[in-house]
Amino acid sequence: MEAIYNIGIYFLLMFFMISSISKIINLSHFTNIVMEYDVLPEKSVKLFGTLLPFIELLASISLLLDSTKIYGLMALIFLLFCFSISVIRVIKSGKKITCGCYGKFMDSKVDNLTLLKITMLMLLSIVLLMKSSSFLLEFSVFYLFMGLLVTIGVLLIQKLLSFHQETISKLNVNGVD
């Protein structure tokens, strides 16, 4: 269980670092995506869109220290909860927008798969939070490598699913079933 705990922490650390840094690289683009969600008052969208990637980055970095990892996990759970509410609202509205999960790094749409991914990340964060008093984070090349491998796997699956959705969409536009 300790190995799974450590790999889970390193996975969340790398996953949210990649996510936040890709948003920070092109902050204005990400702020525009946040605006498309249309869930916040227009005045607060720019501030929220600007702060969000830095909050994600800070939360992920805080996972590195046992003294701050609980706060990092709680911050990630809160962010993921907010993301899930936003995604549900967009899905219910019928809008077709980019999720902005990875900035311009990967263009994936807001859909049920996005909601599933957010839910799974939230559940993982909750489980790790519940187990955080039982385990200390152990630095190990193996755990770090496995966390990186899981992160790459999740990103590849996301990319493949996005590619599949684009292909199906193009086929439907061209009248092929």
C-alpha cells in the first residue's frame, strides 16, 4: 500500500505540474478558455483564470513535503470539485468548448470523459488524503519513475481519446457512419 500511496502522490504532483505549467506558458489563452465556460461573473474571470494555474502549481509542489501535502491534497480536491461543477454545467448547456485542462499542450473537449477524468483524480486525491497520516512520502527513483509513467500514460490516453473524438466528428460531418 505504501508503494501505491507514493506513486499516487508523485503522479498527482507531475500531472498537475504539467497541467499548470502548460497553462502558465500561455496565460491569456487559458483565461479566454475560462471565459468560455461562462460560470463566473465576467469581472472575476480574468483574475480566476490568471490565478488558477499558479494555485494548481502551488498545490502540486506542496505534495513534496509531508508537512504541506495534506494542504496540497485538500487544495486539489477543492479545485477538482470546482472543475467538476463547471464541466457539468457546460455539458448540460450543450456547449462544445475546449476544456483547457492542459492549456495549449493538448486540445481536449469538455465532455463526459473530462468529467470522468476529474472524478477519478478527485477520488484518488481523497484516498491519498485519508491515507496521508499513515504514510510518509518516500523519495525513491522507482516511485518517481512510476509516477511519471502513470502521468505519461494518462496523458497518452487523453490524447488518443481526443484524436478518436476528432476523427469521429470529421466522419460525421462528411456523412460517413
